[in-house]
Amino acid sequence: MKVLQRYFTSEIVRSVLFTLAAFLALFAFFDLMNELPSVGRGGYKLQHAFFFVVLGLPGYAYELMPIAALIGTIYTLSQFAARSEFTIMRVSSMSTMMTARILVKIGLLFVVATVLIGEFVSPKSAEFAEKVKLEAKGSSISQKFKTGLWSKDVIRTGGTSGDIVGSRFINIGEIRPDGRLIGVKLYEFDRNLHMTALILAGHADYKGQHTWNMEDVVQTDFVNGTSTEDITSSIATKKFPNKELVSEITPEILSVLFADPDHMSAYNLWSYSQHLAENNQHTERYDIAFWKKLVYPLSVFVMMALALPFAYLHFRTGGVSLKIFTGIMIGVSFQLVNTLFSHLGLLNTWPPFFTAALPSTIFLLIAIGALWKIERN
């Protein structure tokens, strides 16, 4: 059994890595063609385009790993069948269940690799790629918004751990690639939604521990926001060269506002969803993305289960190439169904876990049905 495990592992891993490399090369070519029209704008040069494309490959590796596992496993098992190796293995008392256990152990390697890429490599590389592109073009993140970037925060006593005493709306005119905020406006309200303060800052830098250092600050306090008898007496304006702001808004949360939820780590999705929930905002989109992030690596097992029946199929014509083409169609169908259910779940407010797990469950049932039919025959 150990000899078969090593043989299956070496052959399948080699096939999967080759398939993944072929897909990455194809997508890198398309991305490079898409970036070429931007070359020459500002300081964006050809080397920046190449660097941007390379930094985007981990994201593709995460998305394509289940499909690569499917096609690589189909190719390997089809080769075994074509060379009659699989027939000899079956005659030597290797059952379908034993083969499935071998594939599960191999699939575990790809699951771990998918998790590591999706949690640590892909989010960082995508964020760094955007920074490189923005710095090269000499632009900022929030230039795409006419009124800047808006976010909501809560005001607590004692920093970020006390009771909620009010709310705060934050408007940021510009976010530099280095994380500096330019043109910051804070609108603070009490629990009764009476405006208590308007704070304007030239720029702000993050110092860690949920603390921002604002400079060139002008703070207008509304001492008695409900009074209409003497408006001037209820307003006090102060100027500060610098002032600290304690807020639950961090650079990580701000980066989430510009990132595709499908390309974020599960931790960032969870923390941002918690932030939205505390501010009474909708979290469905990020909840679905969070559960997809947890369920998606397990789809490698589903894809390898779908590949197992191909070892028992014998086509008169086409052979391995026909099986691989069928595998590609299955992989594409899985991606389409996965994306479709994400949108349907968001529109119909389905439970996030149900939305994320249903596509993999459907394809797993198809794989079990195919194996059951093969066992019967």
C-alpha cells in the first residue's frame, strides 16, 4: 500500500503542478495584454506591468487549484488505465475505497497548499501589486470617488473596549499608497444622532494599536446641539498641530473597501464583517465570501472524487484527450455554479454557509453517484 501511495502521489503531484503552471502561463499572458495599454501613463513602465502580472499569479493559483487537481488526477488515472496499470492494481485486490483513501491523502497536500496561498500569499501579493501600480502611475486609491472615501465607526469610552457613546462618519479625500490619509473629515454624533463635533485634519498616519496621528487639526465642538436660541454660544472651534484619533478603522479595514472579497483572507473578511455588524451595516456579501474561503479548499477533495470514475471508463476513441476535455468542462462548470450560487445567495438572502457549501455538495453527490453506478456495473 505504501508503494502505491508513493507512486500515485508522485504521478498526480507532477500532473497537477504541470496543469497549474499551464493555466498560470495562460492567465499571465492575458493579464499582460490587458496591462500593455496602461504602459507609458505616468511612470508606469513595462517592468511595472510584468511585476503587476507576476504578483497576481498567487490569486489565480488559489482559484485554479481545484480545477488543476481535477485535470491532473484525471490525466494520471487515465494513463494508468491506458497502460493497464490500473487493471493490474484492481486484480491485485485494490478496491475503489482503497483508491479513494489514496486520493484523499494526496488531496490533503493540495488543500493545505490552497489554504496557505489563499490566507497568506494571495491577499498580500494582490495588495502589494495595487500599491506598485498606484505608485508607478503617481495616483491615489480614492481618486475613483468624486467625494472621497466614506466609512462609519463607533465612538467608545476608553478607546476601543468601552461602551458605545456615539457614532462617527469618516470622509477621506485621498489614500496614498504608503497608507497616509489626506483630507480627513470626521463627523461625530451622540447616541441620539445629535452632531457633537466636526474635525478636519490635513493628513493622518497610522501609529498602530487603533491609533491615528492627525496633523493640522481644526475641531469644532457643538456644545449644545439642540439649542436654537444662541447658535454662536453652542459652537467652539479649536486648532491643534496634531491630535490622536482612537478608532476601530485600521489600514487593513480601509484596504478591504477596495479589495474584491473573493481575494481577501478569511481573517480580514471576518474582522471586517464584525466591524460592519457593530455599525449596523449589511454583512451578507462578506459573510458569504468568508464561508467560501473556508469551504473552497475542501473542493479539492470533491474534484479528485469526480476524477476517480474516469479510471474505470474505457472510450473506444479519443482516449486520454477526451477524458481531459471532459474534466476541463466539469471544472469550468464548477466555477460557474460556484459564482452563480454566490450571487443567488446574496440576492435571496440565503444562509452564508449554505450558499458557500451547496455547489461543492452538489458535485460531491454527482461523484458519489458515478462511483456507485460504476461499482454496480
